[in-house]
Amino acid sequence: MKRSKRDAPLRFNKGALPLGSLICVKSRSGQVPARVVEVQPLSQYAETPNAYTYYVHFEGCNRRLDQWVTYDVIRDWNDCVNRQVENGDLILHDEHEGLDAKQLAMHEENTKVRRIEYLEMGPHRCKAWYFSPFPEHFQDLETLFACEFCLKAFKHREEVHLHAPRCLVRHPPGNEIYRDQGVSVFEVDGAVSPLYCENLAFIAKLFLDHKTLEFDVSPFLFYVLTERDEQGWRFVGYFSKEKESDQDYNLACILVFPFIQRSGYGKFLISLSYQLSRIERKKGTPERPLSDLGFRAYLKWWAEVLIAELRKQKGVLSIAELSDLTYIKEDDIVMTLEKLRVLRCDASGNWRLYANAGYLDQVQATLGPPGRVLKPEKLHWAPYRV
């Protein structure tokens, strides 16, 4: 039986770089500062630093970039060059928002090492970004395989090939609430279809960092985005939403698979979450913390919507009125307009909207493509009633 890396006794760590060591890792871009998170021996008789492999976290970078490296690419910490951070970056934010020091330490300890390297679904294969608490027999795999339709996980590709002709699922087990040009969204109740939603949560956690590891799916509705072909409706992304939220969260988790990102689906799902808020007549906001990619998508979506409203309105417009028009919470509006420098403090200490057409054109040019357009007339949905 193949011995798992994690089965190696700790006594084999003799001579390895200590956990927590600050190092530099040689890369194409130069010397990158990093910290040693985990150590594994390359052989049973490892007693020198070069006889180990090191799982490292690159300082100042998202944890999806963490990786195993060998000793030959490691340099002394003092060899690192100072890296400059662009203070003017509009997208910088706190990924740990809402987590206290104890919660953050517990989260990072529980998820410090990614134990599944790749996910393969149908023709797509992509690198996993984070730890996911799959059952132990699925851990320490180079590749995890999953059915495109029922999302069941497998350890071997041959198992998927045996499962595929027997799988009766051809679309998510819920109500189709949106359909437009081969794209459909299904609403799946976590209490009605718990197995499907648990499979979805485990797979999604491979690409989501600061989300709970306890997958009680019954309090949530899952809005599953699919693309249709001759075989069925293939999963490409989703967002989840609490059935009842005291904080008016209109979205809990959001994911578009890496192999289909930059298709405009992220903004599409955000648009859908706010369209549901509009139908509910509740101003909404996403649950925190947001990932760096999630925050980037939200900031650009909020900016696009707010700029569109500022262009349409004549005369003085308040933050409260913008919130009434867009169903975006006032705090999110203020934060977005401040980052865009549309909301500025004048010499007398009063906050004013700087919304002339020329400046709005400049801001709009930095936001990228608008994403896939949501057509409200294609949506057929009623709010969930407890």
C-alpha cells in the first residue's frame, strides 16, 4: 500500500527547516519572500534540509498560491529584495474582515495545507486553491474526480467512467428559475437535496478560503448556474443564500469555476442575487469575509450599477436615494464611491458626489467588460417563505 506523506513519523524531520521559518523562494520574477507551513521527508533517512520538501505560503499573497517546493529553490531570507505594494490599488481590502484573531488562527491551522492538488470534471482539469474537508479517504490525492451532473466525488478516473452511464442526473435537483440562450439557473433547497448540496459545498471549498468547514446545507438555497448541451445541464458556478438572514445577506458563497472564469458569469450571479433582493424588496449585501477575487468582482459590479444611476439622474442625489434605486446597502455604496473617488470630502469637511460625465467616463474605462447581461423578464422566481 502506498504510504501517505502525512503518515511519516515526526522523527524524520531531523535537519529540516523549522516550521514558520522565513525564507525566499526563487522564481521567474526573482526572490519571493515566504514562510514554511509544513515539512515532509523525501526519504526515510532524511536528516539534512535538502532531503525534505516544504509547503510554503508567499508573504502578502493569497493562500491559493501556496505550494510545495524543494530545497534547491529556497534562498536565505536576507537575500530577498523589498517588494513594493501599490498603495493606489483600488482593489486592496481585508480578506479577514469579520474574523477575530482566535477565529483566524483556528481557520488557518485547520486549513494550512492543501491536500488535493487538482479537480477534474468532464473535460476540465484545474488546480485546487485551498483545503477542503472531504472525508479522509479523499485526502492526499493528486487529482480528485467528480461527476459533472450529480457532483459525486471519485478517487480514480475509471470510477467516473463506470459511473457516467449509470448517472440519471442531467440537471440540478431543483426548479429552473432562469433560462436564456443555453444558460439556466436552478434553485436547489439544501433541506430537500442535501447530498447534492453537500457535494457542491465540498467541491466549492477547493476554491473558497474563508468559509465555514461545517456544511449544514439545510438553512440555504443554492442557485446553480449551468450551461446546456446535448447531454444535459453542466455545472459552471453557483451562489448560496440563507433562507432567512438577520443581517440582510443576499449571498453567502459565490463561485465560478476557474476553467470558465472571465466569461462574465461572476457579475451575472451578483446581478441575479440583487434581482432577487429587488423582488423581495430588501436591500442586500454579501456575507463577509469576501475573497480577493470576490471583492474585486463586487467592487466592479457596484461601480457599474452606481455609475449607470448617476448618469441617469439629474440634480442632487443622496446616498439613501441611490440605495433605494439599486437595492445596494448604503455602507457598500459609500465604500465603493470613496474608492472610486466619486465621493469626496471638500475643504469645509462636507462629503460631496464628484459625478461629472468626464470623470465617470474615466472610471468606467477601468472596470473592464460588463459581464453577461441578466434579463429580468427571463427570471421566474418567488421569495422563499418559512
